[in-house]
Amino acid sequence: MAENIKVPTMAEYMAEGKKPEVLFWVGCSGSFDDRAKKITKAFVRLLNNAEVDFAVLGTEESCTGDPAKRAGNEFLYQMQAATNIEVLNGYEIKKVVTTCPHCFNIIKNEYPGLGGNYEVMHHTTFLKSLLDEGRLKVEGGKFKGKKITFHDPCYLGRGNGVYEAPRDLLRKLEVELVEMKRCKTNAMCCGAGGAQMFKEPEPGNKEVNTERTEQAMEVKPEVIAAGCPFCNTMMTDGVKNKNKEDDIAVMDIAEMIANAQDL
């Protein structure tokens, strides 16, 4: 399948004097984490299938600076952000799409303060727009009738008010969508936000991802759908902690759409 994946870079576009419809910001997780790379590949397959003219920065893409900022290192954040903004502005980028809510949030809401002004979309919102335009088909396929629950990423839901796009896509997959008791505006963090992804948890009675996984398991899903690579990692760990990895899958919505159609 990999040989069918076309991923042009902005440098290649610039050399040909062309501009893509959208820049796909891959993010650290989607670039380096083996599990998250599968999300990246699935999303690229969907972009190619919908004939979206897109490009990536490739080696010119650096960390957005989100983990540094959340961990309190404002100086490092501003250095990282300034470098990225210089590259993005150099290519005259107007529209950015990303599979990571952390990248989405910081580029959308905090880069403007440093001179980086772009239209920024989370991949679920972008996929929904492609669906609405008739460029992308979403069919139930192997997920039809399966019981699915969706975990709202903090930086997507409560941080930016995006709740319906991911759910609309799941409904198009003809799944049985069941909500956790804590969902949407009352959803709970998976435990990875605010740079917590990169440190050991503080002492306590229970790890946050275990608590959140238990909330998901209450509705007895076959798949926990996610829209964030960090959430994916934390919920996967939670499912493994409960020895339920044979019964419950944790998948990004882009993977579900791509896999339903065997793209």
C-alpha cells in the first residue's frame, strides 16, 4: 500500500512554481511515533483519494513549540514558533491542516501573536468539508453497525469547540455511536495534555488514562475512536492496562475511514 502514497514537499512545489491547496502539518507524533505514522499514512491516502492538492514541509517542519510552552518554557516556544512562521510565511502558506489538535490549537490561536496568520483546520473538520463537497466518500464497510465511542481531545473539543465534525464522520460510517457519560463540553482529558505526554505521572490513586479508558469501557465499545495521536497513545495504554486489547481497538477517525474502504 505504501508505494501508492504520494507526499510532495513545499520545496518541490516551489521549484515548479506551484502552490498547493493546503499544507499538511504532520507534527512530531505523526512523523516519528510508529503508531501515529499509521494515522499520517491513512490521512494521506484519503487526501490522495479525494484528489486534494497538498504538500508537506518535510525536513523543514519543526516542533510547533506546544510542549515547551505548556511546560513553561516560553523562550524555547517562541524560538521554535518563530522558525516555523518564517518557513510558512516564506512559502506564503494560507491554509494548514493537521491530524494533531495540539498543533492545530497553537498554530491557530497562538501563532498569530508572533506574525503567523493562517486558516488552520483539524483533519476531521477538513475531511467533513471534503465529504460535504462530494470529493470524499465515507462508507460503513467493515465498521457498519459496530459500537463506537468517541473520545473528545481537549485541544479540539473544549479548547476550540469542535465536537460535531468527528461525530458526523463516524455516523457516515454507519456505526452505532454511543457517548460516554463524560463527553463533549464535559469530556475528560486522556492525561497527555499540557506536556504531560512527556513525563511520568505524579503520585495519585489512579492514572488519568486508566480512568478515562474505564469511562469508555462502560459503554462496551468495539472501537474507541480518537482524533489525536496523543489521545490514541494514552487510550491504547489504558486498554492494554485493562488487558482488553483483543476486544477493544483504538483508532483515529482517518484510519477508520481509510480502512473501511480499504484505501
